Amino acid sequence: MRVAFPLYAKILLWFFLNILLLGLICFAFVGVQFRFGLDSLLMGRAGNPIQDLSQIIGGELNRQEKSQWNAVLEQYSTNYQVRFLLFYNTGVQIGGEPTLLPPVVVEHLKGGLPPRRAGFPPGGPGGGPPPGAGPPPGGGFEDREGPPGGPGFGPPGGRNLGPRPELEDAPPGAGRPMFMVHSKNPSRYWVGVRLRHAQGDRMGPIPMTLLAVSDSIRGHGLFIDFLPWVEVGCAVILVSLLFWLPLVRGITRSISQITSATEEIARGRFEARVADGRRDELGRLGLAINQMAGRLSGLVTGQKRFLGDIAHELCSPIARIQLALGILEQRVNDPDKVYLEDLRDEVQQMTNLVNELLSFSKASLEPAAVKLRAVNVSEIVSLAVRRESTPSAQINLEIPQELTVQADPDLLQRSVANLIRNAIRYAGEGGPITIAARAQPEGFVEIVVSDCGPGVPEESLAQLFDPFYRPELARARETGGVGLGLSIVKTCIESCQGSVTCHNRVPKGLAVTINLRSAGI
């Protein structure tokens, strides 16, 4: 026995599994890509471009004279559309466009200083330039004593030239290889990469920081590479789609089948069924719809069979009544024959009703026995018009001679004849009755019987093809009978695997449309 699994439980379980999966993905991504602050944006693949470029710039500076450093930085600034600056870790600028550093940048610069050496006071020679001061006017830099052509840091292995501005106390956390900060008024994004100049003195390489400055957090693609973000986003969407697709597809497919089956049942096609293999609420709903369809089919079939049986049983007494009326007509006096005529009219009305009931029952109960074949629409309609037309009725035909449909000729003729009879009865004096036929896309043929009468109330259109339904409450011969004519039309057309609809015309009139499959496909 298969255990039922409620639909809401499936949806909730799938939802929480999806949330768990997305959480694990985000946690793994954050663990690799992020840390606290903007520095996290430079971790992993995101920081590789700026770090690689900084190594290239550092190597170029090592190979160039100090007087050429500004030109090197300017060249890279132009190529990458990012301003490159070179600073001691004390905040003293030694290369690039003269710039006054914001305090937050100076603070991060000093985070990369080595501890101050014993005996060296803070600052540069004579107190040194203040932190954040730019180079002297003209782009030059004060050089300390050293050999000609050197970078200005003193001869390697030479004498001690006194305290240096790059040797300050380092705050806690010193030594981060790369940092990123945001300054305001104006808004700028600063990325710093630690460098050590190879041409230092006997105390070792000189620590410096290469700063890259941009108005945008992207730095024209140099600071942040959005490709990993896009890849992760696409992966999340794809995983979510693949995760939810089986459930959603299963639900929507079942709902679509249920909708199609209920629409067929609403049209009176009770043989429609829903696949009931599911073990949730949709499966129970499908099973209930199948049971309902079978129950309705039995009730409607029983009702039609009952009507047919009653009509068949009434044929014999009606025939005997008509025979008795004939005998009485020969024996009564002329003044009394008027009563016999009234009685004969009532019996004839009863005979017509019984015949309609028999036709309706036969068309309803024997659709499987109907043999469809190619039928010429023009011939069938012309035959129906000759049988039902009256001298006062004006009927116009607009039917191509070569148009054919798949139908039973007797059923199609009976349907068209009933529509013509109804149109003449209700709208024969309102104007011409038009019968038109034309081919439609997807292999169907449309036959339209339209009149210029008063039409039907909009609320009655949906019930117009129901048995015994008439917009008027009275069912007398003066108002059109008992309301089986359009029901017979609907049953006959559906037996030919077609459909019939109706709508009011503008400004007035009623149009009944028959759709049948073309015999030309």
C-alpha cells in the first residue's frame, strides 16, 4: 500500500531543502570570498588582477631611475584609467600626482610599517615631512645623500644617513599585503598594495605602498571582478531551477490535465478522465473527478434512456387515439366536428413531442454507432432549406460548392433543419436568414446560421442548448414548442465529433455556429 504524501508537505519540504542548499552555497562563497570590511572584496580571485599589476609596476620602478617614477605611474594610470600613487608607509608621497591623503588612508598605510628601530625619532630628517604631504612642486622629490644615479635611499652597504621617514611605530595588525578603503567628500576608493624596494640600504629593502585610486568601486574592472559574482548567481538560479522544476512541473501537469478533463465534462463529454496515479491532494481530486464523471454519465444516460423509453411507449396509445379520432370523425355530426379538430391538433402536438424525444434519445444514446464520411455542405444545407423554408422566409446561402466536412449526412441535415426552423419561427419577419460556411485554420469548417431577430437574453445563452430549456416560461405551440430543437442540434453535432455555439449579433439577431472537421485533410 502506497503511503499518501500531502501536497503542502511536499511543497514545504522542497522549500526548506532549497533554502538549506542555497544557504550552504552562500556560506561557502562568503567563506572564500569575504572578510570583514572592503578588504574582503580583494580576497581570492577578485584581488589577483591588482596584485599582479602591482608586482609589474614594482618591478618597473626597480628598473627605472627615481626621476622616471612619475612617468611610469602616469603611463599605467592612463592605460588602466585608475590613478596610481606611491607612498612611504608613513604617508609621505614619493611618486605620482601630488595628492593629500584622507586620514583613513593614512591609517591603513601605517598599518604596514615595521617596528621603529631603537634610537630613531619619529619623522624624517629634521623632523621629516608631515604624513600625507605630497612631493615638492615640479614633481621632484628631495633626495637624501647617496651616490649619483641611485634611487636616493643611500648606498647599499654604505654609511648610516640618519633616521628615515619610513621607520615608524607600526599599529596592531601591521603587515597586511593589500587593503581597500572608501573615503568621502569626495567619494574615492583606495586600494593599497605593499611593495619593498629592492635598492635599499644595508638595513634591507625599503617598505612602500602603491595606491590605486578610482571614483568607482569597480576601478574599471581592476579592483573588483564581477565575474565570480555572476557565476555564483547563475549557479544559484540554475540549481534552484533544477531543484524546483520537477515538483512544479508535476503539479502544473496534473492541474492542466484536471482542467482539460473538467472542461470536457462541462461540455457534456463524460468519457473524459484524469490520470489518478498521484498520491496527494491532486491525485484525490483526479479520482473524485473521475468518479463524478462516471456518475454524471450514468445519470444523464439513464435520463435519456428513460425519455426514449417513455416516448417509445407513448407511440402506441397515440396511434390508437389517432385511429379512434378517425372513426369518430366519420360518425359525428358536422356541428361537432370542430371539437374533433381541436382534439386532433392536441394529439398532433403530442405526436411531434414524442418524435422529438425519440430523435433526441437516439442521437444521444448511439454516438458510437455514427459512421462519419465526407459530406458536401452545400448539398446538405440546400436540402434542409427546401424542407423547412416557407413562402415568407428569405434565406441567403453563402457556401462554396466544393466545401466538405466529416459528418453523418442525416444528423447534419437534421441539425441545420432545426436551426432554420428556429430562425424562421423567431426571426422570420425581422429580416433575411443567412447560412454561410467557410474553411477555418487547423482543418475545421465553420457553418453559421444567423438571423435578424430580437436575439436571446445574454444570461440565457449558456443554457440555450439544454434539453427543455426556453427563455419563455410558456411552452405552447404559439411560442415554439417544448425546447428540444437546439438540444437535438447539439447532440447531433457532437455525435459527428463537432461543436456548436451561439452568440447575439450586433445590433440585433442571433448566430449559431457549427464547427466540424474538414473532409479535405
